[in-house]
Amino acid sequence: MMCGAPSATMPATTETQEIADKVDVGEEKCVHLRVFEPLPHENKPLTLSSYQTDKEKHDELTYF
């Protein structure tokens, strides 16, 4: 495994599910968000790293 690279797929924990989720924008459409959470000692807020539009509720949430 390489530092900073995506790791193997694992079931989402409750904590992960709170920051990595689908956002329902109505009419069965969703937006997928990638949110960065800094280390606690940095005392910085979450930031939006990337997003994908035109998704549907059944679309799998994958790394992007």
C-alpha cells in the first residue's frame, strides 16, 4: 500500500457514514460528495474535495 493512496474497500463505520454520503437533491437524483476531514490537532473545518452530479439513489458510492 502506498501512503495517501486509497485502501481496500471496507464497510463504512458510523463515523465514515456521517461524512461520506449521498445527498438527495430531489426527484430520485443524488450528488456524491468527497469530504476531507483534517487531523484533529489542525483544528480546521471539513472541506469539500470533489463532487459528482447526475447520480441516482441506486448508484454505488465509489472513490473518485
